[in-house]
Amino acid sequence: MMRLFLNGLAASSGAGLTYVRNVVPHLSASADVQTTVALSPSLRNEFGNPANVGFLEFEPQGAGQRFWWEQTGLPPLIRRSQADVLISTGNFALRRSPVPQILLSGNSLYTSSDFYRDLRARHEYRMWLGTHLRGIFAKRSVGWADCTVAPSEAFAADLRRWTRGNVVSIYHGFDRGAFFRDETPLPATIAQKILPPNGTLRLLFVSHYNYYRNFET
């Protein structure tokens, strides 16, 4: 039996949160894999008691505290779980992982000169500094991990140029069966909004809000 340790503490929004929500049921369905998942208590409540999956809860007070606890508190827990592989889901890796580590990297803002230039133009210097500092650790994380996985080949190539690390691409895809399983008709109030008359432009806005996604437009 393989034992995995999934670090989902950074999964609070966007792709990381979506990944953890979708991968835990699949891991639970595999009798050949025993998984330990570290996540926040609020996310833990969504899963109930799935088979073959154990949970460790931690509520970090900000990204700094979370990063520090990951670097100092997670390694002994990983050893105790007897994990064969660590999967870090949130762009940041453990510097000294006690087992081989796979890093999931999905935030292209750290490599985007356009984003940094836009922040300076908006005088968002605090956000510029915060993103720059996180980018330093994200870049080092690629070197700390045994392998980094990006959601597209274009971003994987970008990370390779940025870090010269071992980066591969695995497309996220989606669970088609789960996506189309519920055939319950939409409530009339929602259907009226997303099924407007012909000739109306419709936009699908995926994931959480951030100003740089141009949501206002």
C-alpha cells in the first residue's frame, strides 16, 4: 500500500481549493492508497469521514504563520504518518521534506512582469512587495521539491526558464461524470440570469475575485 501526505493548508481559494475538494474523494475510493491530509478546520468539515483518508487540522493566522508552521511542524507529522510521498498543493514546498516531494504550482503572477508593472502603475506598493516576497519563496520551492507540476505546458516552460528546475505539465481536467451527474433543473431565478435571450453576450467567471481578472469590465 502506498501512503501519501497531502499538504492542503494553503488551499483557501482558487485552484488549490478546487484541487483538494476533487482529489480527496478519488483518493478515498482507492483501497491501495492511504492518505493523510493537512488542511484548515473549515475545509475539513466538507469531507465527513471518507475511507482511507485521515485529516490533520491547523488554522494558520496568515500566510507567514502558515509557512513557518509548514517548515517546522509538518516534517515530524509526515514522518509519523509513514508517508512515502508528500504532495504540496499551494505553490510552496517544504525546504527539507523527509520524503520525496511533489509541488503543485499554479500561480503565474509570480512570473508576470505585466502584473508587477500594473501594481506599480496603481501605486499598490504593499501588494507589489508581498507578491515579490512570495515569489522568492515560490521560486526556491521549485528547487526544494523533487518534481514540480504545472497545469499547462506553457506555464511549465515558464517555470523552467524562471527556476531551471524539474517541472512537468499535467492538465487538471475535470470529472465529467460528477460534472453532469446532477440533472436537477435550475431555479427559475438563476436560469433567467444565465440563459438570457439570443444575442446577449454571456461571460463565465471562474474562481474567486481579484481585480486583475478585470471582473468589472
